[in-house]
Amino acid sequence: MISTARAIGVIGLLLSTTAAHAVSITNRDERDHRVTIIEGETRADYMMKPSQTLADICLKGCTIRINDSDDDAFRLAANDVVTIEDGTVYYDGPDPMDGTKAPQPTGKRPGSKG
């Protein structure tokens, strides 16, 4: 009986430490952007200020649109890290499993200023 209880406790501990992955979006532009997040039949609109981050969204993946554009839809997996620069979405990579922040890109992106 004690062995069963101990095994259940270990399983519970392992399940509780499993990291839930979710999408993270950061606005690196100097202006606001409307971000529409579509998960299945559910839509949510956010007005993202410069340097604002939406974290822990889209637990199972989603589609996002920027500034109500029907032409550009971006499909995101549950662990994607993306940024908005010059009104365009860039993939920075998946969220690392160990909880550290994803490395930031070091080179210039096409069309970026500076």
C-alpha cells in the first residue's frame, strides 16, 4: 500500500513539473499593432503597445493576424516565440524547454531600419 502511494506521488510530481508550452508575441515596433488571435472558433483582439509582450497564449497553437489583415495569417505552434517588427511577424524560435529566454536575433532583418 505504501509503495502504491509513493508511486502515485512520484507520478503526480512528474506531471506537475512538466512545462506547459505556449506562444509568446512581442511588439518590437515603435507603434501599436492590433493582433487578432484565432484558436479554433474563438477570436480575441489585442492592441499591443511598443515593447509589450503577450505571453502564455495559444496553448495548443493558433493563427494570428496583424492589423486586421486578411492576407497575412501566421500559424503558430504551441511553443513558438515571435516578434513584430516593421509590421511583419518574425519567428524567433520555439520556447526553450528549460524556461530560459530564447536567444535574440543578432543580425538585421530585411527591411529593418538602422
